Amino acid sequence: MMDPVRNPFAPGAGQRPPELAGREKELAAFEVVLERIARGRPERSLVLTGLRGVGKTVLLGELRSMAVRRGWGAGKIEARPDADLRRPLSAALHRAVRDLAVRHRAPERVESVLGTLKAFALKSNPENAKLRDRWQPGIDVPATTGRADSGDIEIDLVELFTDVAELAQDVGTGVAVLIDEMQDIGADDISALCAACHELSQSGAPLVVVGAGLPHLPALLSASKSYSERLFRYVRIDRLDREDADQAVLVPVDREQAAITPAALDALFDRSGGYPYFIQAFAKAAWDAAPTDPITVEDVAMAAPEAEEELAVGFFGSRYERATPAEREYLRAMAELTEGKDDPAGTSDVAVFLGRKPSSLSPARDSLIKKGLVYSAERGRIAFTVPHFGRYLRGMEE
Ligand SMILES: Nc1ncnc2c1ncn2[C@@H]1O[C@H](COP(=O)(O)OP(=O)(O)OP(=O)(O)O)[C@@H](O)[C@H]1O
Ligand SMILES: [Mg+2]
């Protein structure tokens, strides 16, 4: 039997894969960004976009590691709808400053930046006043006054970014701020963030904001600031092609001194369509189902129902559950109109299908967008952010 303890595969949101396949181009592009920014050269930062489960979060994590390996300060946040940016951002920058402090020779400079960071954080104002009084950023220096504490997020971001970037400049590196689920940042914060990035890039300060989010993120950014295309290079993260998908399975299997037959690889690709999350799920189940080494096509077939069951709960179901009855109706209509394929549907076709006025469906649609389940693919067209969601919805028992 294949030892389940040694099963290398890792299905799950943000789970580091045993082999990060097919992302060489993105990693190389980020090397160039780091090198150029550290030398004070102008360079667009990266924004990764793609569907659920294609590997944005793990790639963002890898970019973070790259920055840290080069002695950069780095911090990562996951944006949430309806939450202001100050607190998570100050936590991420705190982390970055601590990375830099290790190499910095002037502790009083570090402390002064931490004081500014604390002042910035304390300006966050949650609706709940009780929470505001109790909450303290975990920074143990006194907050300073007069910098990054005006209350205007744009002014404060520029000042804070500038000070943190200077700290990095002292040690000859830079600062990377990585923002996952970037489409969830509120309108004011996103516009301030773009403005701050713009200002810093013009002064040649070594700080980059690297983003990741759903496919409509570029549209959100350019609606916010027309110059955002000059700040960010949008990189679409997609399913893996056949060769890379095979590598994602072969390399980890080989590392465990096990094997898999070519027919089993065919079957795995058939099932996964090259989507990284599905690759991990089906490969993991196939390994566990294999009575002997190598893993065969029969093992893949045997394991598939179990893998699908797990996907139905963990990948599809957890998202479907977030939708209200009206939203579910909308999702099902999309699934029928696209016949379970991953193509976009016309919003007016959805209305016709449901026998409703288009305007009456806007609340459901907007709420589904906010929940990250669908996105507006282009004018008048709506698509699932979750690959194979339509197929899943059509296969569900009532
Ligand atoms: N390049 C890759 N090669 C192999 N497996 C990968 C790769 N990238 C991601 N994975 C696997 O795919 C799964 C999903 O990855 P991740 O959570 O990063 O996706 P995501 O795009 O952030 O999804 P979401 O939009 O839901 O947050 C994980 O199990 C991860 O191990
Ligand atoms: Mg993610």
C-alpha cells in the first residue's frame, strides 16, 4: 500500500503545494521588479488575477519569500469586505519593519518609524466605539504625533510608506506589501493606496505593493485611478497546461520514490482540467487509493468519487452556503444558461430565464459579486469565479 503518511499532495486554500508548477515566468518577473526597485529604477509592480483555486495565494506567498530572501522587509494582508485598511496594513508593515530592524544599525530610527506606524494604526475607527477603546496595535513604543496621523488615509499612507521605505533604503533593500483578495478593499482605501503607490514610485522610494485577486480586479483599479495601469502589471494566473500539470504530480511522487503510470496522469488531467486545486485533490485521493506502487488509472477512477465528494463540501459547498435563497436562484440560472460550462452568461438572459425584470436582480447580483462568487466579466456579462461551479450546481440534488 502507498503510505498515506507520505502523501505529498495538499488540497486546500492557501496550502503550499509540494511542487509549485508552471509559475516560472511570474517568479522571474518578480525578480526583475525587486532588483529594479532596490536600485531606485521605475518599475510596475505585479497584480495577480485569476479564478478561485488557481494558486494566487500560494504564489503571493512565494513572492513574499523571495523578497525576504533578498533582505527586504515584507508583510502580507488579506483584505476583507467592509473592513478598513489601517489595522491589517499596520500589522503587515510592523512585520516588515521587524524584518528590517534585524539588519538596521540605528535602533532609534527603527523606533521612530514604529511610533509613526502606531499613530497610523490608532487612527482606524471601527463603528464599534467600545472596540476602538480596547484595541491596541501590538507595537510597544509610544505613538508619535504629526506624521501619518492626519486621518486622511491618502496623506497618511504616503507618509507612512515613505518612512518605512527609507528604513529599507538605509540597509540597501526595500519593502514589499502583499495584499491578497485585493478586490475586497473599499473604494476610498483602494484609491488612496493607488495614489500612495503613484507618489512613491515617482520619488523612487523602494516600496512595492503586490496584489492578488479575482479577475475583475484590474477593472476596479482602473475605475479608481486611471493611471493604475502604469502602476501595476496585471498577470493572469490560469490553470496549468498539460506539461505543468504533469510536473505538479510527477515531481512530488518522484520525491517520495514512488511512481505513477502515464495513463493515470492522463486520467488526472482529465478530471482536474489543469486547475491547481483539483490537481491536488484528485492526486491526493489517487495516492491514498493505490494498493501498490505505481499509481494506476484504476486507482484514479477508484478515488475520484471520494475526491469529488470532498470538493463538493470544501470547495463548492462552502461557497454555495454563503448565498441567500435569491442568490442561489441566480447562480442556478447562470449554470443552466451556460449548460454547466465555465463561460460567462448575459445578465439580461438570466433575467429572462427567471422571468424577472433585470433591475430587480441587481441586488442579488451585486451581493454575489461582493461575496466573491461571481464577477462581471465584461459589460452585461456575468461569470462564476469558481471553476466548474456551473457543473457542480447542475449536478446537485434538489
Ligand atoms: N502552481 C501550482 N502547482 C501545483 N499546485 C498548486 C499551484 N498553485 C496552487 N496550487 C494548489 O492549488 C490549491 C489552491 O491554491 P490557492 O489557495 O493559492 O488558490 P487561490 O487562487 O488563492 O484561490 P482563492 O481564490 O480561492 O483564494 C492549493 O491546494 C495549492 O496547493
Ligand atoms: Mg487565495
